[in-house]
Amino acid sequence: SIQIVVGYLDSAFLIEPSRPSLDWIQTGLRFGWIIDPGAIATYELKGHFEAIAEITGSSITDGAGDFMGGVSALLRYNFRNPEARVVPYVQIGAGIVVNDAYKDETQGLIGQALEFSLQTSVGLRFPVSKDWSVDLEGMFQHISNAGLDDRNVGVNAGGIFVGATYRFGRR
């Protein structure tokens, strides 16, 4: 499959208001592969796993810097048969993020150009045809450099994404 998502991530999510802000609009392009097609017929919930490669680009809207971009590997579990009216899913992933926020040394959130990213999401796919779906997703993302720099408070952000998915190989 190929999926495009666009969303807004807000760093005030579950964080004290005195912490510096770093919010952004993110666009993601995801390439997915079903990795257990036999499970569609065997699991009680008729679900299946999907391996996903993601490329992201972000525009910082509040806080230090102007951009972030990265790559991630995700593992998604789709809880229903792909032909269901609504397909709920959960996913987790990890990756790397390149940014220019680190250049502002007055902030302590991000300390270097290359940071690590962890994310978890819950979503709903709404099939609109045999091959296409409209998607809604809630995401939590953590970005930090794992202590490789003195500035490593990290960023915790939550947000909402909308997107569309095209599924290949349908008969």
C-alpha cells in the first residue's frame, strides 16, 4: 500500500506549560507491506500485521527552527479484514529526524541536527472503494538524542492526522 498523511503535532500535549514549545505540521509518505496474509482468515479479530517504511517532512510552526524531516520503520496491526466498513489499527515505530531547531542554543529541547524518534498511533481507515480509503489517526511522538548532547530535554508531541491509502494487488 501507499499512504499519505498530513497532521499537526503539538508539544504542549501532556507537558507542563513552562516547557519550551515546539509544534509542527507534518506530511508523511508511507509504503506498507502485509507480512502475514494468512492471518486474515485465522485470527479471531480477522486482523493482520503490516510493515511500513515512512518518509516525513515537517514545517515548524511554533518554537525554534523551521524544518524537520526523517525516515521511520513502523509496525501496524490492522484489527479487521481490509474489506470491513471501518478498519481500526495501532502502530509503533522508530526512526531518525534531521532538523534545524538545534541551531538555536537558547532552547534545551533538541541538541543536535540528527535526533531519534519514537512514535505510537491509533487510527481508523474508512474504505471508499475497492482500493482506496480515507484515514484518521492520532499520534504521540517523542524526539530526542538519547543523551548524545547536553541539550536533550526532548520533545513529546501529540496530534491528529488525516490521509488517504491506496492498496495494491487487489483482485
